[in-house]
Amino acid sequence: MCNRAERPPDFVPDPRPGFVARTPPALPAYPRFGFPGRGSWPGRHRPSLPTRDSASQAGVRGPDAAARRGEPNLSMESSEFGLDSAWQAEAERIPEESRPEKPGSAEVLDVIAGEGRPGHGYTRLGAANWQQSGTCFNAPMQPAVERRARAAAERIRRTAGADVERLRQDAGLPRTRLADAAGLDDSFLRRVEQGTVSPSVETYARLAAVLGADLALRLYPNTGPAIRDRHQAGILEALLASKHPRWHAYSEVAVRRPSRGWIDVALHDPRERTMVATEIQSELRRVEQLVRWSEEKAASLPSWDGWAQLGEPPTISRLIVVRQTRTTRRIAGEFRRQLRAAYPADPRDAFEALTTATVAWPGAAILWATGRGTAAEPWRIAAPR
């Protein structure tokens, strides 16, 4: 978990602009930067903890846009360290032993901002939006997963921001009035409407309450987990090595309508005009969900970008390749009627159609992957006995 800094109830920043002051004993190792700004309470300055910013050798960041407006005489030009010149000079005055730890040596600090507590100099929500939120990410994501997550987050931000702007305009509210009513900084609200910031759910809830709108946040099951185990790539390689050349393979096929997801590999036989949506499963957990997802994604194959290049639309079928273990065998036996109803074709006919040039594809079927994926016991595709 993140180390959340306690907020000293009696701490009052130095009234001088751009000061560097010592913290009380509660936070001895972290100097505070106080800065005047539009989001500060009257007679107070905004305090904030320096963040561990990899772009800054001093380990701190410059003030936000609200502070910039509150002190127009201060230079805010960027420097090679990610700070403006005035803040860089102030940061270099901090003794080495008092600076924050180097980036990556600890989890992200939860900085002091965003509550708007009267009398303690805390800014109202959104006025210090440059600061870290306290959410910790302890390890990097898989690149493909991160790309999809970033794209989805950007799409949601822009859609939600456009909804806020449309509702505000329909209500005839100026942006400044909505910001005041929701307790936000108007510049932050502008960025919310543009979809360039990541507001909290509470921020959206405040805006929805003022605008008289309903806020909904749900997660819908779709493609299944994107986390791939160590067996799937090896089983896919064995499947591609086993197939007859008449089958053209398209891996990681993205479908969009009516269901969104990824099909592990789609096998196309141009002569028979057949397309087999193939899923690889190293485990069997929720059989009914597995069947439903495979059917929905197979039915969505016409939304694949490469569908038009196939010529005459092929007949769509399905194949599931399951890693053979004692557990998967037991589960398959326990739910054999459900699996037989979803994959009725004889597995031996499906195997012959996959590996030879003459046998027509029999329909939705199940095959097994045997072996351990080692040099002594490589993966092999086989029909159930």
C-alpha cells in the first residue's frame, strides 16, 4: 500500500511567495513548498509535498496553473530538469540529506491536496491537479494490456468530458458557475470537458449532482482475462505446426460487433469457404462462460478488419483446444453434456480435417493439447480418445 502522509492540523506555511520551509516533526525528511494561488484559501498558501519525479534531479515539481496565475512575476519557463528556473534554484538549496528518495526507491507519495479544508491552506478539488493521487502501481503491465488500457481510458475520458460539456450547455451554465457549484477549479473543469485529465469518480459524481444527471460505472464481462499463461503460446505453435497448408491462419483476430474481443487464431479454408474461430484454453473454469464467449466472438468475425479480404463470406465455425491435465479431463467429464451440445462434431473428424487435405470441416469441435511443452515432451494436438 502507499505511504499516506499525515496532514499536520496546525501547520501554517510561510506567507512569502515561493518559499521553502521545513516541515513539522511529523514529516522531517520532506521540505514543503508553499505557493500562492487561486485555489488557496485567503491569507494562506497551498502546501504540497515534493513528488518523486524522474524528470527532476531535485525530486520536486513546479507549481500548478492556479499558482502561476497567483504569482505572475515568477518565471515558469521549462528547464532541462523539468522545472522552471526559479523553482530549480530553490530546489538546489535543499540539503542532499533532506531531499526525497530517488525515483523508484519507494512507492508514490500521497500528496497534500484536494480536500479544501478551511483554515489549513488546502486547495479545493482540482486546483492542484498536477500532483500525484496516491494510487500505486508496483509493477509494469504487459505492453499489449497497457496499450489497450490506455486507449480505453482515453476513450472514456473524452466521452465523459463531452457528456459534461453537453449537459452544461443544455443547462445554460457558464463553465465558471458549474465549477464553483461543484467545488472545482474552472481550469480543471475545462480539461475535464476536453478529456485531457483523469478525474476521480467523486469528481464526476459532483458534476453529475450539480447537472442533475445519473452517473454509472460498471465493468462488463467481454473477452475474458488478458493475462496469458505460459502454456498458450506453446500450444498455439503446436496447432499451427499440425495444420494442413490449406488452412490459412490469422492470429489475434480483433472483433468489435456485436461482441468485442480477441480470437486466439482464425483458420480459413478458401476452398471450402470455412472460417474456424479457435480458442486455446490451458484450464477449464467456468464452462458456461467459456461457451458463451466463444460463440459471441465467433459470431462477431464479420466485424474483423480482414473479413472483406476473404472474398465470398465463409461459413463460421468454432474449435477449442484444451490442455490435457487430470483437472481439465475431470471437468470435461463432469460437464460433458454441455460441451457436447456446444461442440457436437466428432473430435476425430475435426482432427482429420485440420491435418489432411481432403476431409471437410465437420463443425464445432474440441481437441486436446497433450505433453508438457518441453524438449522431451513437446505439445501435440490430438483428438480425445
